[in-house]
Amino acid sequence: MYELLKRAAYPRSSAYDPVWLMTNMMGPCSVWLTEALTADVALAPDLHVVDLGCGKAMSSIFLAREFGVRVTAVDPWISADENEARIADAGLSGIVDAVHADARAYVPPDGGVDGLVSVDAFHYFAQEPGALDVLTDPVKKGGQVAVVVPGLREDGWPTHLAGHWQESFWTFKSVEWWKQLFNGAPGLRVDRVTTVDWGLSEDWISWADACDQWADSVGRQPYELEAAMLRADSQRSLVFVMLNATRL
Ligand SMILES: C[S@@+](CC[C@H](N)C(=O)[O-])C[C@H]1O[C@@H](n2cnc3c(N)ncnc32)[C@H](O)[C@@H]1O
């Protein structure tokens, strides 16, 4: 499992404790996605970033540890107390703050925040008409918006994945769909839309295999479904869509 989680494509993330990654995961490797998403974003210690749908705050901890930024970690499923304990364990109390809230109800400090990051969560709350404007409103003019979501290379039902499809996958939209959503937001200038290959990418297969090995080692039933789905996809449909934009 340790070897599977040391990836050349993610040098910063490779320094993180694999057991910590496994214990706190809520989906495909959150710190890998955060590392890819922020590769070209200027992050400096005096900036304040909001992390919407942070889950167990792994991306928030990564941002604070790697770049020294102050982070507000917002999530409605994980309590603020639970995340504060994890943040304290990481030695980042006072630099990362946990807020228990729906992303659309987040109230920023006066003057707003310098940036918005969201990892593997925006597809749950940004798709309704008008939601993107509400979500990006807290970002100061000139601030960065950086979002990564699971999605599909192209529109349309991937029939080769029918046997692997799960209910929540209705939220998976195409690269073009996300591009149009962001291009249609009057308050944003889209700087970059790219993808992280998911299906049959060596990294993601390794992640899925590591999850199964870890489950086995702690006496849980290996999940296996994700690895099988990635292998069945062979990079045809499944991607992570990365969107970088500037608040106008
Ligand atoms: C797949 S998990 C990813 C969590 C985390 N970002 C990560 O990568 O480990 C999706 C997250 O979206 C969050 N979420 C769902 N609906 C939300 C909403 N309306 N506002 C904020 N977060 C939401 C959930 O609480 C959950 O933590």
C-alpha cells in the first residue's frame, strides 16, 4: 500500500502518511487532486482561502501546510469539532478553521476571501441555476477560484460502464458542461479548463488498489468496485475536470 501511494506525479502528496490518507479519505485521493489543482495557482502565506465541501479537511490541511495560506474549511456532513481535532493533530490550529455549513450559506469575513478551492465536492452544490454566482461571491475581485470535480470526457451515458454505475454519478457532467457553466458566470473569467485522467491512469488504479489493500489490512471488506470500474473504462470516459478562474 505504501508503494502504491508514492506517485511521481504528486511529489508533495507523496510525503503524507498513507495511513492518514486512508483514514480520512472520502473519495479519490484528495491531496493528489489538490496538488494538481494548485500547481499553477499563486498561493502565499498572507492569503485567506475558503475550501468548500472540504470533507475531513485533508485539502485544507494540505494547502496550509504546503503554502502557508490561512484556510476556512467548510463542510455540512463533517462536524466542525471533528475537523478541528484533525486540524490540531496536524499542528494547524488557528491557520485552518472549520465551519459546519452548506457551501451556499458560507458567510465570509468583511471584504471577502482571497481565493476559493473545492475538491471533489462542487458537483453536489454548484449545478443549480445561480448557485455558481452565490458560491463565488465571497471571493474578492482578482481572487482565484480553483475547482476539481469528477466528470466525463464527453456528454452522454457511458454504456460500457453500465455495470459499474452508481446513483450519485448523475452529478458527473462533461468537461464542456463545466466549461459552459463557468463561462456563463458574469463574475468569472475562466483561465484554464483541464482534466486529470482517471480511468486506467496508473495513479488512480494505484489509489483504488491501495484502498482495497488497506481495507483488507484493517479487516474490512475490500471495495474493489472502483478499481474494476477504472479498468473497465480504459480512460474512455472518467476524468476529473479542473477549472481555474479569476473573480472579476
Ligand atoms: C466526495 S466528498 C469529498 C470531500 C473532500 N473534499 C475530499 O476530497 O476528501 C464530497 C463532500 O461534499 C460535501 N458537500 C455535499 N453537499 C454540500 C453542500 N451543499 N455544501 C458543502 N459541502 C457539501 C460533503 O459534505 C462531502 O464532504
